[in-house]
Amino acid sequence: MADTRLIQGRYRLLDLIGRGGMGEVWRALDESLERKVAVKCLKPVGPQHDPSFTRVLRERFRREARVAAALQHRGVTVVHDFGEHDGVLYLVMELLEGRNLSQLLEDNKAHPLDVADVVDIAEQVAWALAYTHEQGIVHRDLKPANIMRLADGTVKICDFGIARLGHDIGFTSRLTGTGIAMGTPHYMSPEQISGVEVDHRSDLYSLGCVLYEIATGVPPFDLDDAWAVLVGHRDTPPEPPRTHRPELPGFFDRMVLDLLAKTPGERPADARELAHRLTAARSSGPVAAHAPRLPAGRPEQPPSRAPRLPSWTRGMTTGHKASGTWALPPTPPDPSAGLTGEWTTGVDLRAAAAVPVARRPERPTPPPEVLAVLNSRHNAGLSLGRLGRWNEAGEVHRAVAAEREHALGPDHPDTLASHYEVGFTLSRTGRAADALREFGHVAEGRERTMGPDHPETLAARQEMAYVLGQLGRHFEAHQVYAAVLASRERTMGAEHPDTLRCRHNLAFNLSRLGRLEDSYRMAHEVATARARVLGATHPDTLVTRYEVAYALGQLGRWAEALQMYREVAQDRARALGADHPDTLAARYEVGISLGRLGRSAEALELYRALVDDRTRVHGPADPETLRARHGLGVNLGRLARWEEALAEARDVCAIRERVLGADHPDTLVSRREVAVGLGWLGRWSDALTVYRQVAEARERVLGADHPDALASRNDEAHCLEQLGRGAEAAELYRRVAALRQQRGARSH
């Protein structure tokens, strides 16, 4: 993995920041969002595991990663992304600047931490566990190395889901001859040691062990022999922490001993109860006889009568009421959450100045903790979208948009960022018309507040153009793309990545308008510019080269298209990996090109290999696997192997109907392929029945004058001719011609 440096064409590994039993952690750059992240690369599975185990492991990894990515709490490390690259499973997480508790103890030369810090850490971890346990998630490997304390005092739990995965892979060590799975012996609960099913109270026991160690400097059973440690957890009552450190508060001593009860039923009922105990104890008075240490150079503050706030609130302001124009406290920009830093409303300031102050509407600045919660929920929606869970993501973004609108106002950038994400989820769930309205609303709001040439305004207008294309309104899309492109070139320059992205989209749309030469020329220019600016094998460059190949095919220049698709497939395999969806998509187009050139035997072999790879990576019922199988069937037919082609078409059609629905376009394409096979086998009566089914479905879904519906009626007429029913065929041909003429008249 260290030699790869770039994962999935997006995450560039910078330097190694940690290594453990399950793999390595790298500081990395997310080149798509231009932010620093942490990438955890799990050790490759050894050759001792058979393929079926490996498939199960990958599925378990995806499931555990999705669980971790769904957790959104300030006390839990955020998981941004996950996947597999060159056989290595990886997680992309927020990059935390701080030290884990094990490192803090080492920094302190194994001396315990300050009492106030210990209680603060205990309270924050308790609240984080309360949240995760209420989501039905048990950590199972809580230990000092899995708890981070950031520079601002925030405490975060790391590696949810990874402990169970490690157990499955076999990375956890085992006691010789016992068969007992060894997590980390010093922090294992008695029920883990006994091998029985564990619940959230096992995490509470492990937390007790962690708190014991950071408060006293030693774990509760500080023995050299692993078996003796396990026996201690199972059978020996721990010494009270105050025997090691008398200045510990009495409530803390009792709480830790409660957590270390041998049976789960004797421990606190849940982490929320524990958190309330800690909060109540802290608010009742100081937890240590001495003041906590202050960093060098920081002056001591006079004592305050205000209750002590959690450390994560440090640096936050309480807000203020505004008059006239107002601004949020300066906030570092966060592209993923749509934050824009300091911002003022889009009110015309000169007009506002003429309004008496008493009559101007005031909007109080929301409390920082409210903004933090909304930002966290916004990020949760983004995470759901990255996982392809678009409906759930849309629900989250709609709720956040409503709350941001109430708290910040309808034209605040964060409110508009949420509406933008709502539009994005609508476009990904087939609701293009609704998405168009949402993006239009965002574009208008951003133009009012930021100006017509602001990058965020242009981004919303560009999405409007994309959705217009989804709706088949390609001329309108062209007009919007052209206007956005002119603005981007004027304000950013001709070779800015955003400008090139817009030109790429415009080239794509030109092909849909039938302007194939213009589409090819523009795509070629963009590919050349992207290669110069981003590099020849950058994913964006390869996307445009793929579009160049598509344009060549549309122009009938299939030999050139084939060469281009092959180059793109090879470069994507090197840059993104052989199993990346974009690599597999390019291989599919290689097969299309081979078929168009009459090289069906080569196409058939390519599709067989592609079906195997798609099935292995995505499963037998994935739409792209079925698309590859469809291509295989078509080429069987071209080789006159019609019995095999018919069997393949029927099988693919049945799966598509089950997975996609009876009237889905792909299902209807497969059903038509069944009719083609029946016709070539001379079974024209059966073929006629199927052709009619396809025509009726397309008319029902698309309309009687849609080109696909008209093509299906032509198929039906041809079939009637083959059956000697010439009069019926002629009447159907006339009907199709009339509908085409009507459609043409409307378009002019």
C-alpha cells in the first residue's frame, strides 16, 4: 500500500502515522475535496483463507463500515468513505490532531493524568457510548489507544466495527491452547473472556479498565502473564483506585468499581446513566483539590461562578443579537458542510442603511452548539449519499434545510447548501423535475447573496443544466451550460478545473443535440487541456477521453473509438484499479466497439470475462453485471448461436424484471432481445407476442410517439410481414409514420 500512494484515484497517502495489529494508518489528502484525512489500510487477507471466506469478509467489512459511517456524534470519529484497493480494505476517516490516551500516559511517563482531566474524559466517553449504544452498536475493543483527546480537549472514540472485523479475519491473538479470542487482555470484560454473547455493558467494563489506568497509572490487573490477567478479570475483585491514588474523589472510586463488576447486571444500566452521574458530580463542586495544569504561557483566569462547561465548548462564543446587517462568528470554511465562513445577508446594504434601525428585522445569532449539531447532521447526510443511500440522505438534508432556514434565514449559505444537497439527492433518485426546482431556488438565492459569478452560484446553475439534460431538455441545458461556461472562463480562466468540468458537460450535451462533430471537437479539446493541467491519467482526464471515444463511435469512427476505449480502460486499471466501476465501464465499451466492427468473437470473449469480474465485484443481479450479460447475448446472436442467445436473453430479462421492474427500460431491452432470438429461430408467432408486450409497455411509460415506442411498433409490423399478414403490417407502418410526422411538427 505504501508504494501505491494514490487510492481509487482520490486519496493520496502522505505519511504513515500509525501501525497496529490490523494494519496501518496514513495521513492522506482527499484530492476531490482538497482536505486532509486519515486512511486506515487493513492488512491483506492471508492465503490461508478460501475465496468464499474472502467474499464473506468483504461483505462484513462493507456492513461494518456502513455502520461506522452512519455514526454522527462529536465523541465518535467520523468515517467519510470506505472501499477496497488492490486487495486492501480501507477506511477514510477524519484526521484527528491530538493524542490517544495511551500516548498521553507515555507522554506523562506512565504517571496518571490530572484528576480533572480524567473526569472530563470519563464524561465525554460516557456520552459518546450512550449515543452509540442507543444506535445498537457495541464497540467491543475499548482501550486507551482507541480513545483520542484532541488539542481543544474534545475526546473521540475510534474504530467502531473494526474489532469484530479483526476477530473474523484472525488478526486478534489467541491464548495458546485455550481457543479464547484475545482482544486486548487488560481491557476485556469477563463475558468476553468466557466467550458468551456480549452487550453494551461489556463496553462499560472496558471503560472502567481505561479509567482505572489513566487515573492510577496502572490497569486494574497489572500482571505480566496474559492468562493471569484474564483470570483476574474473571475471578479477582479489583483494588479500589484510591489505594493507588488517595486524592481521587470518592464518587469516582465508587463509579469505577461499579463499572468493574464481574456480572453485567451489577454494572450501571447503561452509559447514559453513567454520564448523568458524572455530570451531576462535576456540577456539585470541584473534582480535585488542586487546579489543573495550564499550558505554558497561558495566564491563570480568575475563578468564575459559572458552571464548568465541557471542554469541547472551548473557544465558542455565546452569540449576540444583531441590528441591521449581521454576521456569524468567523468559522473556517468547511466545503463538505457548505460552510462559507464569515457571511452577511444579501440585503442591499445601501437600502438597509436607509431603514431606521428600530424597523429593521433582527435575527439572533444561533448558539454555536446548535450550528455544530446542524453541521454534524449535514455531514451525516453527505455520508449517506456517498454510500448510495440517496433516499435517506434526502430526508436528512430536507430536515436540516428546514432547521437552518429557521435558525439562519432562507438565503444563508448554509441553508442554501442544504437545499443544494436536497436537489442532488432528488436528481439521483429519478425526480429530475423536483431537482430542477430545488437547484433553481438555490441558484436564485446564491445570486442574491453572493452574486451571479460566484462559484457556488455557478455550481447550482450547472446542476440545473445537468437536470435539464436528464429531462431530455437538451437545448435549454445547452443554453445554461454556455452561460455558466462564459462566466467561469471570465472569472476563473479557461483551464481552471471547474471551467473544464463545465466544458466537458457541454460537450456531452452537444452529442445529445445531434451536434456530433462539435461534441467530438470540444471533448478532444477538454481532454487535451485536462491532461496538461491534471495529468494524462487523472480520473477527470480519463472521463473526458471516454467521452471522446463515445463521440467517435457516434460518428461511425469505430476503429478510433475502440483504440481510445482500450487506452482508457488500461489507464483506469493502472490509476483506479482493475475492479473499479469506471475501469469495468470502459471495458464494456471496448466490447461494444468490437461488435460494431464485426469482431463478435473477440467481443464475446471480452464479455465473458467482464461478466465474471462484474459478478465477483458487484454480484450476479447488479444492473451492470446484467448489462454485460446482455452484451454477451447480443454477440452470441451475431455469431448465429441463437439458442444460446435466446436462453441468455430470457435469463437476463427475468432477473431485470425482478430487480428493476417489468417496465424498466433495461428490462424492455432484454425482452426485445428475446423477441429477436425467437424471430431468428423462425418462431414468429411467439416473437409477435413479445414485440407487442414491449411496444405496449413503452407506449404506457413513454408515450405513443416516443422514438422507442415507435421502433417497437415497427418491430411488430416486421413480424406481421413474416407471418404473411401484410395488410395489418402496412396499416401499422402508416400509423407509425403519422406519429413520427406529428412529433416532428411539434419539435419545429
